[in-house]
Amino acid sequence: MAGWFELSKSSDGQYRFVLKAGNAETILTSELYAAKASAENGIASVQTNSASEDRYERKTASNGKAFFNLKAANHQVIGTSQMYASEGNRDDGIKSVQTNGSTKTVKDLS
């Protein structure tokens, strides 16, 4: 099963999206956006940039957990992964975003 985006509205009225893998696991989370249209533009940016290996910034948190950011051509962060126990798991997460990020399916929960 292919992945999908979920667009939602937080309790303070801001919008965010998550990218879900085919198994419904969240693999990428956006920042909060004041406007729904901005969140939709963020989804479009993931669709455009997710296939490019050079758009991924691999990082390690202060607690030693691995994670990544997906960045646009202008170097702005589009979305951030969960924390992973190992760099290998993080790299698998990147592969999942590369596989699922081009999906056109958006579930609007806002």
C-alpha cells in the first residue's frame, strides 16, 4: 500500500502535515503553519524534493538518537523525522520518505 499525507489543524488553529508510510507509520512531520495554504505548499515541496538524496540532512540528537530533516532547494526544512535508535534505521526512514513522498493522496483532517 502506498503512503499518504494527513493535513490537520491543531488546537491553536495552526496547520501541519505528516507523511505516513503504507503501514500507517508517521515518517515525516512538518512545522506548524499559520495558513492552510502554506501547509499545502509544504506538501507540494515534499512531493518535489523527497526523491533527491541531497535534500536529506542526517543528524544526531544530543541523546545519541539519529534523525533527519528534509530540506527544500532553498535549504529550508520541510519536515523532520522521528528519532531512530540507529543510523541504519534512520537511513531506512529516508528511503521510506523517498518512496512515499511523491504520493498525491492527501487526507484533509482539518
